[in-house]
Amino acid sequence: MSKVLTKEQIEQYHDQGFISPIRVISEREALSIKNELEQVEAEFPEEINAENRNNLHLSFAFLDKLAHNKIIVDAIEDLIGPNISLWASVMFIKEPSSKHYVSWHQDATYMGLDSMNFPTPWIALSPSNKETGCMTMISGSHKLKIQEHEDTFAENNILTRGQVIQNVDESRAVDLILEPGEMSIHHGAVIHGSQPNKGNQRRIGFSLQSYMPNDISQVVGRNIWTHVRGQKREDKDGLLLDRPKFNMDPKTVAQRKLANENLSSILYKGSKEKRNY
């Protein structure tokens, strides 16, 4: 019996490659997290900025708490079972009236894993809609193999390599409209992207990319994970990260640096260029 997701939602995930929206926390709580996020942006600008956006759950306890939110983790258990680890997290922020966008891509392309069958929750901390540049999914595209991606390193493309899939069937595109405190969940192989934020407020989304069962392993780079639920992983080269006890916990800040170095080596494997994120 499922814990959070309905039978119809589980079927939609497997058929279309995504589910949306799912209420995780109240709008008031989401905006409170947004306020706390903006406070630590001001207080620790070197630790959190547009170029240093990965694995913030290791630096800030309130984001670690969100990564372990019971509704999120219960929904993930409905999809992958009781043994759950978190691969990484990414904070996606589009400033108001900016040109930043995300091109059509599949997450699993550069993650260096031996499977692409894993879910990614994306939690809205501000309104995510067509005006602010919400995510758009190509329904059913997760059933395809990994498509050819062209590295562009385009200035306003906020993906690491500016990777893009050409000739996408946009007739199957579905916009994922989210209010603060709601999440979507998408499959590691579904083609998706997002347009610039044309609104007058920031579009902030916390991507937990991604939750994995224990039978998925890293084949590029080290196995570095945050244990979330169930039986702990036992990878030969593995490292299980600690949870921060408070914001800027020195132990997990150091672990974040190690995890981000490993993540960078994975995401940029085979690339002739490298950006700061």
C-alpha cells in the first residue's frame, strides 16, 4: 500500500515520466524557508551563490530538514522502495526579468550512474509558473534512450555544460505549475527544460537530484551519498555523508567541498571546458 502517492499518480509517473503538483509543506512554511535562504545568502555569500549551488543541504540544516521531509521521502518510497539515498541537491534560482533558462535535456546523461531509473523531487519555494519560468516536461520521453546532447556552454543556460537536445517533440510538452510548498517529481530520463523568468520576483526551486535505491551505483567518480531511509548503502569506495547539526556545521561544510569536487569530476567528464558550477 502506498504512503503518499495515489495509484493514479504512480501510474502517471511510469507512463508520462513526472507527477505534479504534490503539496509538501504549507505556503507559509515555504516562504519562511525562502526567507531563511535569503538570509544565509546575505550572511555567507561565498557558501551560497549562483555558482555555488550544489549540495547546500550539507551546509544548511534547514535544507537538510527539507531533504528528509516525511512527505517527500514517503512519496519517493512509493516509487523506489524503502532503501533510499540522496545523490545530490541543486538550488535553482532565476532572478526576476533575467535571461537565464534551462535547455531541453535529460538529467541522467552526465550523472555517471549505472541506471537512469530514479526520481527527482523539485520543491517550489516561490511561485513557479509560465511567467516565472517553470519546468516543462516532454511527456513519455523517459521511455526513450539517452538522446544526443550538444554542449553549448551558452552564457544564459544555467546547466553545467549548457547541454541541449535538438529536435524535441514540443507537442508533448507539459508545464508544471507549482505554488510555494508544492513539488513535482520527475524521472531521470525525462526530457525537460524551462524558460526565462519574466516575472517581478525570484523563481526558486530546490531540486533533490536524485533519490536512489541501493542497487544503483556510481560508475564515474566515487559513491558519495546522504543516507535518508532504510538500509544503509555498502559501496566499496563509498562515503556516507553526515547531516549538519546547525547552519555551517564545519564537519558537513568540509564534506560538501569533497562531494562537490567529486560531482564536478562526474558532470564534466570528457568536457574540454568547465564552468564554476
